Amino acid sequence: MNEAVFTVSALNEHVKELLDADALLGRVAVRGELSNYKIYPSGHHYFTLKDSQSSLRCVMFRSSAERLRFRPESGMSVTASGRVSVYPRDGAYQLYVSSLMPEGAGDLQVAFEQLKAKLAAEGLFDPAHKKPLPAFPRRVAVVTSGAGAAVHDIIRVLGRRWPLAKILVLPVRVQGVEAPAEIVGAIRYANRYRVADLIITGRGGGSMEDLWAFNDERVARAIYESELPVISAVGHEPDVTIADYVADRRAATPSNAAEIAGPDREDVSAWVGQAGIRLGQAMGKKLDTLSRRFDELARRPAMTDPEVYLGVKRMGLDYARAELAAAGEKLAGERRRSFVALAAKLDALSPLKVLGRGYAIAEKDGAPLRTASEAARGDRIDVRLSGGSLDCVVREVHHEQKRDEL
């Protein structure tokens, strides 16, 4: 019996054809645990599915991976759907995955929890970043579907409660692949051109799939980066989205968002009325106090008999003037006597007094000579005497011998 001889490539191709022809392997779902999950620059995902006894190589091409709504991680239990075939180059069969579904919770719930944990770790839910809402908004921007019930509820409730606010509707799609980009664009437009004091964004109720645009990371970051306060009003009261966590305020419904956005005009009217009453009472009390103060001042002597009052003040002024003059004279006398005493001391120390007693002062170039060694033979010196000076020339310098040299 002759055996068929194949090249390696031919055998691999033959096995591939057999597997590709098997209808069961052309559409199969495999449950297992993700292992060695890697994403290559090409966008393809490579990983291994394993259970307690075996493992299976898997690949998910970029076109399929782009449809994932959660982030697969090693250790996660999933069900992978796809086809089984052979990669001819390696001769190993593998599962070409077209979709992944987490075990237990659905892929949307897993994606929600993953994004929630990521943004919470970055601080996007931190209460410190929450901006206060304006007490009396003049303009409110509503980012929602222009044809949905949510926009009509917001206009109706806000118009009834706070009709002074101008409502600007920025219509966007709130469902589908294009919705997140449109919501982000509207929020950034409202901030860039300052079209309002406050933004309300949201939609009516629906399934998690319907509300998914408000679980998009791009929408969450646009709300966080908004300089205008944002109220998130998505779905009904039990519905919670990522936008609710990031927004400055979360409303249970679009109607509730309109209630939060502005005050009730009836409450404001009542407050103004009460404030008017309190202001009137305060003004009355102030006027009573001023009236009593006026009566007290009117009974004082300065008001009842101004001439007598001014006379008494003039007498006090005369006494003060006399005391001030006496004090000034006393101080001047003391200063005069002190001056005379100092002048006498200065006169006694004056060099001119010394000259009057027969002494003289010898000067050279305007400076007094203290010792004979400061002059030399031939120097011209001035000798100041009482009543004049002498212009002299030194003929000889005689040095006095010190006593310790004798």
C-alpha cells in the first residue's frame, strides 16, 4: 500500500480545508478563562482560553475587537464565539474569535464597572470638583434629542417654575454610535461660546443599551472638563450612568432636572414678600431709634439755648488760652536761662579768651601747630595774637629735650 506523501505546507492546508468544511466548527462557542491576553499594535488581540485540563489558542482580529464594549483581561471567564481553523504557517489549530461575552454579567455591565473604576481612580467623581449651580439662572442649555419627550418635559417644568430663564436646546442624538460624539460636541460648544449659565444633558428612560451613550468615556470627560455646571438627567430614577457620577448634580428624571435647575417662582415670590415685611419692620425700628435720639439731642442745652451754651464754651476757651500762654511763657523763660548758661560756658572755653591773657596761636597753612617739629626752617607761619596776627618766617627750630632724656 502506497502512502500519500505531503509537504508540511500541503498537509497543513489539507487539515485547514477539512476544518473549514466542518459546519460545527464554522460557528462554535467556547467557554473558558482568558490567559496571556495581549493587544498588538496592529489592533489584533491574541490570548488563550483554558479550563482545568486544556488550553486553546485564540485570535480576534481588529475588525472584531473594535466592537468590544468591555476591556478583556487575563483571568476573566468568558464565552468566545467564532470558527476553528488552522494557521498554516504553524500547523496549529486555533479559534478565530468574532465576539466575546463575559460570564455572569453582560458585556455592557462589565464595561460599565470597568469604566466606573477607572474614572473613580482618576478622581473624576471627587465631590471637590463639583461646581455649584447658579441660584437664578438666566439661560439654560439643554443637550438632548430635539424630538424626545425629555426636552418637552424640561421646557414645560422649567417654564412653569422659573419662566425668567431662557432655554436653549442643543439637539443631539442620544442613542447609537454617533451619539457620544454629538453630545461631547454640544457640551464643548456651550462652554466655548458661553451660551448658558447651566447645562442639562440626558434623555428619557430605556434599556442599558439605549442609555449607553451616557456611559461613554468621551461624554464623561467632556462633562468633567465643562466650566459650566452640568446636571445629568438620564432615564428614570433607578437608571444610573457614568454621566450621573461625573456631573455636578444628578437628577432622577429630566423633569427633576428642570426642578433642580432653577427656583420655583412662587417660592421666590413668597421669599421676596417675607423679605419686604422684614425690611419694613427693620426700617420702622430704625426710624423709632433715630426719632428717640433726635428727641434726646433736641433737649440738650446746645439746642434749647444756643447763646448760653456758646457763652460757656467761650469761657472755657478763654481759660484754655490763658493757661496755654502761661505755659508758653514759662517754657520760654527756662529755655532762655539755659541758653545764657551755655553761652557763658562756651565763652569761657573760647581761644580768643586765651589770647587776651597774652598767649598766641601759631598756624601753618591754616592749621594750628601743636609741636615745634611740625615747622621747618624757612616755613612761613601766622601767629595770631589778641587784636591781630603776625606773618613770620621760621629762622631756627629749637627742640625741647624731654625730661626722661636728661
